[in-house]
Amino acid sequence: MKQNSNADGLAVAGLVLGIVSVIFSFIYVWIGLIAGIVGIVLSVKGRHSESKKGLATAGLVLSIVGTSLSGIFVVCALCIVGTASGIVSSMY
């Protein structure tokens, strides 16, 4: 019974971190990335619960979306910085 209760808590925590990762992927990319990765891990472990399996699945999907968005934004930011530094260095 304790293991099922533990999995219930992990499922809820995964859902909360999935929501946080999607929201913070637009505001603070690094927080969204970290929350998404932790949310994925907790949601996968929370899927062992029979009563909260739907919450764990929703948390997993949201965590994957948040992590993907954060990763895309980081790559775009690095491309912009690299392009801008190349333009500035070619000017001088």
C-alpha cells in the first residue's frame, strides 16, 4: 500500500512540474528545462500507480512539451547570439 501511495505522490508531482515546465519555458527557459526533465522522471515513476495513471500521463506529456519548448528556445537563442557576434566581428 505504501508503494502505491508513493506512486500517487509522484504522479501528482510530475503533473505539477509538467505545468511549471510549460509555463516557465516562455519566461525562464532554464527553469522550464530543469522542471521538465524532473517532471518526466517523476511522471514515468508515477505511472506505476493505478489510481493516478491519468495524472502521470498528463504530467509526462506536459513535461515533454515543456522540455521541448525550452530546448528549442535555447537553441534559437544560441543561434541568434552566434549570428550577432559574427556580424559584429565582421564589422571591425
